[in-house]
Amino acid sequence: MPDIMESAATPPWEAKKKTAKRGLLRKLLLWSFFIGLIGFVAYGLKAKPIPVETAAVTRGPLTVSVLEEGKTRIRNRYVVAAPVSGNMRRVTLKAGDQVKSNETVLTLIEPGLAPLLDARSQAQAEARIAGANAARMQAEQSLEMARTSAKFAEAGWARVKSNATQGSISITDRDNIEREALMRDREARAGEFALKVADFELAQAKAALLQLSTPLAAGSTVEVRAPVSGRVLKVQQESAMMVTAGTQLLEIGDPADLEIEAEILSRDAVAIRVGAEAQVEQWGGEVPLKARVRRIEPAAFTKVSALGVEEQRVIVLSDLDAPPESARVLGDRYRVEVRVAVWHDKDVLLVPSGALFREGRDWKTFVLSAGKAAQRVVQTGRTDGKLTQVLDGLKACDLVLMHPPDVVADGSDVVQRVVE
């Protein structure tokens, strides 16, 4: 009964107001749910920053080099030929055997069954002796000239070592004087070898005359001795056979006296200078060998590449600079790679080459700026393949994008990739 009285006492408009408030709350909750759902979908569809790798633009030295395949070769190679015609005995020496100058007998040549004993052969033998004697005199004079030059160069080097104070002469000039003294000493050594070869040829020519005059007498067999000390490089005639004068029998040389021969494109060879630093790589050791360019041959030759393209190449010879003990395993005609420096600067602005890309005629790169990729045009200079000289467009400490993907454009959002 009281409830009925209270219900009757409540005005009807007050009950309607409470129902309207509950409906508004439901609508607010529903709209908030839909707005949150739309925001979540929009956030999911929003483009995420592109992860990229970056590198800093720095200052430092840059050396531009030319890299080509090369091969080692013995500097002084001596080909031993038959001094006379006759029946050569079998050569018992093998490649790699040690020989001594004027002591090791390489082979014996016996008179043939029908040697020529006429006046013509006699005159030819005497002329050969005269020519060998003239060659010996020429070699003797060349040796004296080489010794004089070596003595002068050594005196200059001794004077520089004893008198030069620090700062009075540049390190480059000091090294050049030292290298000149070493080169002149080697030339004198080569002149001594040439004189020994001339003596050997003269002795062989005299022996040939003796053989022609008394072919069947005792002791008419010609002993072919080693002209210089070294090792046998190659045996060209091993079996016993009839040979004519001038037939090549063996090659002898010193495997420790090596030089590096590289066939370099003519357009790269014009930038190489005598005395330039070089490195010998891929020779079998872990550390590259130091070398210096000794000679650039003036004449080029045509060589067909593996792709069938005709190229003009120039032979560049380099000397090893104080090779380590491990480099003694190198022999004649071993394959190596030669890197010759053609340009060097101690302080340039450098950017990694992987950050540059070509667009039309311009080189461009992307710079990381406030989380975005900014495209810039870069004026480049020289490059060694890994680093490139920057002339304009970048400054030190700029962060550039390394190998940017195709989706990166000017103004794209990017983030640095964490390298683990």
C-alpha cells in the first residue's frame, strides 16, 4: 500500500528523465568504441619508418690504385745453348737442381761421325772466337762502368747517412738515394754475371776450334758448363741427340732474384710513375708484399681479353722491397695480383661508395636528417672502390644511407637499423 502511494506521488516526467540519461551513456560508450577502432586501424595502416644502415662522412687519407694480375719472373735468365754441333749426351739435371758457375757440367757434346774440317769451318771457328773475345771486352767495359756508378752511388748514400742532419733532406730524397745505391749495386752484380757468361762463351768458342782441328783426338769432347751459379729452371733438351750449334739446352737463373711483371691497360699505365709504391697480393701469404715500380716499358701490345675485347696493355716491372722470409717460396712465373698506387692525398672528405647512386649525370645520396631521408646531389672526385672523395654536397659527420632500398625517396621516414 505505501509503494502504491509513493508511485502515485512520483511525477511521470521525472521517470522519463532517468531513462534519457541511461540512453545517452550507452551512445557515448558506443561512439567511443567505434572511434577507438577507427584510430587503431588508421595507426595500423600508417606507413612505418624504413630501417636503413647509415655511415658517417669522414676526413682521412685516400689512395687510388690500379689492380691487375701479374706474375713473378727471374730478373736474369740465362739460356745455355750448344756451342758446337755434335752428339749431345743425355742431360741428367732436372729443374730445380743447384749449379755452380764454371764447375757444374751440364752435358757433354762429342764430335759427329763426319765433322767439317775444311777452311771454311776453320775460319768460322776463329771468327766465333774473335766475336766472343770482343763480347768479353764489351762486358768487361760495361762492368767497369757499372762498378763506377755503384761506387759513386754508394759514396753519395754514405755521405747522406753521415752528414745529413734531421730536416736537411726530405725522407723521399733519402729513400731515393738509398734505392739508387742498391740499384747500382745490382747492376754491377749483373755486369759480373755478364762477364762470366762472356768468359764462358769465349772458352766454348776456343774449345770448338780445338774440336774442329782434331775431332778424334783425346779430350776433343766439349763440356758444357754452367755459366753462372743458380738453379736449373727448365731443361729444353734432355735426351741424347744430335744438336747443332745454338740449340737451346737449359735455362738457369737465381730464384731469389725475382721481379714482378704486370700487364696493365695503357690508359692506367700513363698515371703510373717509376718509383711508385706497389703491393703484391694473392701470392699465397696473408700479408701483401711491398714493391716499387722499376720500369714501365714504352711500347704497348694488343691482348684479347676473356670477353673477346682487344685491349692495349703495357708491361710494368716492379721490384720487391725487402721481402720477408716467407716470400722465398715464390718461384718463376707464379701468379700474383699487383696493386700500384697512382694517386694519394693525406686529407680528403670521404664517403662510402655504397652510399652513392647515379641518377642521370649526377651522383646522389640520401642523408639522415631528423628521422627523414634527404636527397642531395654530390660532386665526387677520385675513388678507390670503397671510399670516394667528396668535392661538394656533403660535410663531415653527415650520416648517409648505405645501399638505400628502392622504396626510400626524398622525405621518407627512416630509422637506423641496429647491427648486431
